Amino acid sequence: VLPLGILVQQQTETAALARGERTAQAVASGLAVAASLSPSLPPSLVDLVVATAGDGATSVFLPDGSVAGPPADLSPAVEQARAGRALSADAPGGVEVLVPVSGPAGVLAVRTWVPAGELRRGVAAAWLMLGGLGLTLILAGVALADRMGAALVHPVAALAAAARRMAGGDLEARVRPVGPPEIADAGAAFNHLAGRLDDLMTAERESLADLS
């Protein structure tokens, strides 16, 4: 269960980051096309391209330091993206996905914000389901172990009780050979022993009667 839970968590994080990367790449491609059509790349055109993302979590850092789209802080990761490097970086409350775009006035940095809640969406429910599965497996294992234990203990207890009855003088004590093959064989051997003792006692009584 634990490896499955960890795998679900990793897959959820990977899927959320992949969505953020696709959004950032789409905006970066749109900006590249816009830059090819309009060498000046006015801020209004950048805002239009950012608006096409429609997620409210994508911003563009322009070469002059201004930000198009939702407000965002200029982090060290953004500085690396403005230097021409695409990357993903952890930040308080989530992850920044950054893609650089070469513009007429310099490098723009497209930033898509992936919040921590998106990285963990559905993970808690998956852990609850897996925990329930683990508990069910444990209960089923306990029940199965109890039945297997009973299959071993009951024939042995019956054999011990029959031995005590025989020790008390009950030569008619017998057991029903049941259970695993080894225990059933022990029960059959006990019955054979009891039968032999009964035969010996009968032969001894007959010998005493003949002597009398």
C-alpha cells in the first residue's frame, strides 16, 4: 500500500507540472509568433497572448522588469529564465514553471504558477482508499490465519483429550483423523495404538481366565 500511495502522489505531481509546462510552452510559442509579426511587441499584445492561457496563473516578465498578467515576484528562478534557461523551481506554496522567449528588446520569461493544492489534488482521497484497502487486507489476513490456526489446533486438542481419557482408563477413546495430513496421520496412529492396547488387555484377561 505504501509504494502505491507514493506512486500516486508522484504521478499527481508529475501530471500537475506537465500541465503547467504545456501552458507555459503555449504562451511562449504565442509570444514568439507575436514577436515575429510585431517586432516592437507592445505590452497590450503580450497581455492578449497571456489572456489566451485562461488559467489566471501565467505571467510574463518583460525585459524592462514589468510584469504582464497576474502579479508575480521576481525570484532567482525568474532571473535564470531571463538568462535563457527553462526550468521548474520550488517556491513557497507551489512550483514555478519558467520558459524563456527571445523578444526584440531582450528575453521574456513566461512563468506559470502551479500551486501546492494542484500538486496534491486527489492524493488524500487516494491515500484513504489505499488505507482502507490495507485495513481490509489485514482483517482478511487475520480471519484467514484464525481459520488456519483453528484447523491445526482443534484436531490436536481432540487428540490430547482422547489421550487423557485413555490415561484415565477409557480404552474406547478414539479420535476422528482430520486436519492437515501430518495431524490426521497422528490421529490414525493414536486410534491404532488404542486398538492394540484394547486387544492386549483382552488377551491378558483371557490368559488370566485360562490360568484360573
